[in-house]
Amino acid sequence: MNKYRVAELRKKRGWTQEVLAEKANITVRTIQRIENGTDVSLDTLASISNALLVPVSELFESIEEEAKEVEIMDMSKEQLIQLKYRKTITVSITLLVIAAILLVMSILGVEINELASGYNTTLSWLAWVSLLLLLIGLANYYLGVKLNEMLDQKYPLTKGIKLKEKKERFENFWQFFSIYWWMIFPIFGFITWFISFFNNL
């Protein structure tokens, strides 16, 4: 019988069986079965490993059948490859979205400075901020929902995975940027307003 490390990995994170089941989108009964040593499908193992942020191979303490071990190791390698591609695409598309929003808002900011004056300036900048918030909301929906749905289909072995947990350290600047990208817009908006304010004095 194969020996699993699911209970050990779960307890290291301080999770109950219910929490892990929710994060992996499976039933508590399935978690109980695997922790008792019952074999489950590879799809279920992939969901659990994604929830725990470990390769599938790390869910096992030992694997009895050699053929099964080879299958698990191959799956783990493919899973890591898909995860690498998923991270790269997520960061790239996030940067493209940010660049597009900055371009649109910069052009609008220039037009506001040239066309608005006096009382209308305040209303124009309120409209600018409202549009900025709208674009951020749409971008956040696309990156957080639609993009994930697309990547789940393209890279099924990473389905449901969260690329970053709050308590973990970031590997590099781009990983941080891909999650907290939205912070650049309030900063950008304040700087633009600040420059415009002093230019109009």
C-alpha cells in the first residue's frame, strides 16, 4: 500500500481536513480516504498538491509499485513545467494590462490639462479618477477570474493553484509585481495630480 504525506503536509500548515478539502475543491471524505492510505485518482492528487503548493511526488512517503512511481514522477515533472509557464504568462499579461492602462490614463491626463480650466478641472479629474478605478476593477476581474479560467484549461495540472500565499516570501520583484500591480495606479494618479496642481498655480 502506498504511504501518503498529506496529513503531515496539512498539519504543517495548520489546516483541518475541511480547510484542505475546500482549497482542493474535493470532499472531506476524499481527504480522509487518502490520509488512511486509500489510493485516489491522479486528478485528485493534482488538486491536493496544488492546494498544498507542492509537486504531486511530495504527497508520497513511499510508492509500492514501480510503474506507479514512474507515473507520479512524470506527472510531477509535467506539473512543474506547466506551473513555470503559468507564472510566466501571468506576469507577462499583467505587465501588458498595466502598460495599456497607463497609456490610456496618460493620454487622458494630457487632454484634461489642455482642455480643462478652473472649476471644470476638478470635475475632469474626478472623471479621470472614476475611469481609472473602473479600469482597475475590470483588469482585476480579468486577471483574477478570466485569465485563471483560461490558464486552468491550458495547464490542467496547475488548476486551482494560488501562485502566492501571503506568508511566503517573494522570489523576485516580478512575482511581487504580478500580485500587487494595482498599487502603481494610485501612486501614478497622485503624482499626475500633484504635477498638474502646481502647473496651474
